[in-house]
Amino acid sequence: MKPAFIISVTVLASFVVFSTPSLGQYTVEIKTNPSNATVYQDNRYIGVTPLTLTYDPGCFKTPRWLFSKRLGNPISFTISKEGYVQKNITITDGPFRWESIDGKNTFFYYKIKAHDFFVQLDQIGTFLGSNPQKNKEVAENQAKGTSKNKLDLEKSLLSVVTITTETSTGSGFFINPSGLIVTNKHVVEKASSVKIMLAEGESYFSESIYTHPSLDLALIKVTLKSPEYLSFGDVSSSKIGESVYALGSPALPGYQETLPNSITKGIISGFRNSDTFGLLIQTDVSINHGNSGGPLINEQGEVIGVNTLGYRANQSSGINFAIAITELLKILEKDFNYNASDFQSDHSNLIDSNLVDRVDISITSEPSGSEIYIDNKYFSSTPAQISLSIGFHKIKIIRPGYKDWIRDISIEKGNTITINAIQERLK
């Protein structure tokens, strides 16, 4: 029997409440810290916390008969408050299978698992998952004494994002300061727009999504000024037995709650060629649902792979795979005119905003949504805010059915530049 590869993606169910009010209703209370958070179900406003809801007793019990009142779907709520990270909670367990004594009738049901639920909201701007007892003064002193070459995993996590669509969650990571994110295609391929949550809780929506036609890789563009980003490592110098780390946002059972800023450690177990995925890096690093699209990094903090596959058969574990970063480089070079040096850790290339003076320019187009190429490299789609180095640059705005808009611009320190490209329709 051939081993089965399972794509690690989190699937979110759609939620419909099945309950009929009756005498002797049971209550469910939802509390949050801080209070006065808004509660939604299926994008429908329910109330603010502390919130008391009533359900038929059948929602809490195992049905006895075929026609017993029961809960036919899970119940999930979204909790949000301005200035805090949005959270999802599922208040049901299941599905459970019910079968009549004669075996002729079966159905699946859910049960509300408690009467009281408490949700601690995380403030936006706070590093999610950090040690709440961490001594700031000690941490600052440690940071001052840290070698430039020493691996700083918390800093690496600042480049990692949680990706949420209507049907799934996954991970991703920034690869340049203009807001370009890498993830797996299976995380985003059915979505027209996705939500991106940063390590400190800020959320953004995607501007555009690119999915590769054959490989399980995708690119997401968001408007974000100079985010932290990861550099690419040299896969050819990676060796079996070397330590590696998987960064991302695995999900808890039920897939409604993710654990952002999570790290697991392991070693490189081997390298495997695949017709479907290209070169795969085999590791024993734990990769769970929701880790898809996150980076696999080496001891230098460089990305060498995109976490993609977990082997699950006969309760086996420790066999996981990441698509080698060289496969992504081939796409960037072929389809977007990037060079490998643009993503190397020596930071000697044009995308390193720490070594050269840069100016933010605003680019829009009529119509909106055109692709932006700067110095023959794809950057984003309009509208966009892009940071460029001092000097001369070629700006090209392209859109199918319209004439290319091309200009050479000179950027000097202190400039404020706004570009609106009016494109003419081809006759």
C-alpha cells in the first residue's frame, strides 16, 4: 500500500444552530477579559460580553430516540473588540454517531460541552504567545549582548503570519519589505481575498493572490510599510542531521483556535524529489494542521523550505516535508524577474531597506488592479505603497487589454512621490 500524504490545512466548518426553545431551557454564558467584546455567529451580531444565551436541554445531552431534540451542527462564535485580536470559540463537541437498537436509523449530533466559557483577548501590538513573566530588563540586556550571527527565533517570528480564509487557516511569511508573502497554494487557492494576521495581532486583507499552476506554492500581496522579512538560505549547503525549525500557527482540535508564533524543532532527515512538489526536504519537525505555508529555517535564521506535508498512516509520526526554497526561487526568477541574490542573507541587494536611503511612493492606476513592475521585477498590484531606494527606477504598469504605462523616475532623498497611471484601452 502506498503511503498517503495529507496536506496540513485547517478546514473551518459552517455553523448552523439546530435548537428549539422549550420550557426548562439551559443557559450558556460567555465572558471575556476585557468585557464588552462583540459576539458574532456566521457574521450575525449576537450581543456583547458578558453574554447569556439559552438553548434547549437536548443540545447538552445524548439523544435517546430518533425524534429526540438534538443539535445537528457545531456552534461557533467570533469574539472581537477594538484594539484586540479577534478570536473564535467552538462551544460544542462532536460529531457523535447515534444508532437505533435495530441499526436501521443513524444520525450524527453535537453536544454543548459546558455552561460557562471564558475568553482572554490579546491586545494588538503585544507579541502573541510570548512569556507573560518575561523580565524586560533582562531580555533587553540579553539582546544587547546577542551576536549578529546568533539565531533569534522571536525576531524570525515577526516575519511569520497567520492566514485565514472562509474555509481554512494556514501560515505564511514575508520575503521582502514591500509586503510579499509566501504560503502554500492549498491554503489560498479557493479564496479571492484572505485575512493576514501579524505576530503582534494586527490584521490586513490581501490585495492580490498568485497561485502556481502546478506547485503547491502561492504569493500574497498586502499593503504594509516595511514589514520584517526572512532571507533565503542555501539549500545546497544543507546537510542531513542539521537542526531546523518550523514556524507557524498550528490549530487546536476543532480547528477554530490557532496558536500563532509557535516553533517546533527537529533535524533534516533527507531530501526527496517529487514530480508533484519538486524537491522536498524531509524532517522530523512536528508539522500540524495550520502550519502549512510557514517557513522551515536553519540555524542561521534563513528560510530553506516551505512547510507543506505531513505523513499520517498507522499512527506514524516524525515524517514531514517542506518544499525546498529553491523551487520558489525558480518561480520568482521565471515569472517575476527576480534574481536569487535579491533574497540572500548578505542583504547586499536592492530590497534591503537597512543599507540604503529609501523613499515611499504611492502608485495608483485607472483602472485599479493593474500589475506593478519596478526595474522589470513584479512588486504588487495597484493601489500600492512601495519603498524604493534613492536613484533611477523604471516603473511599468500593465493590464491585459490596455497599453503598458512606462515611466523612468528619479528618486531623491526627501521626495514625496505619487503616481497615478491612466491606461489606455487597446483598440
